[in-house]
Amino acid sequence: MTNPHPEEKLRLFQLLSQHEGWPETLKEAIQVEKDG
């Protein structure tokens, strides 16, 4: 397992693009998804 699925990555990037900053909760959510 090197990288998550492209679709997952794209979904995360789209989600981030909707936010102007990087909320801590969003960071944690991404970290959780990375840890799987």
C-alpha cells in the first residue's frame, strides 16, 4: 500500500478546495483516512 486510491485522493482534494483554510478537524480526518 503506497498511496490511497486516486478517487479517494481526488475526493479529499475536492473537499479541501471547498475550505479556505486547513481546519484541524479536517487535518485529523485526513490523517485517519491515511492510517485507514
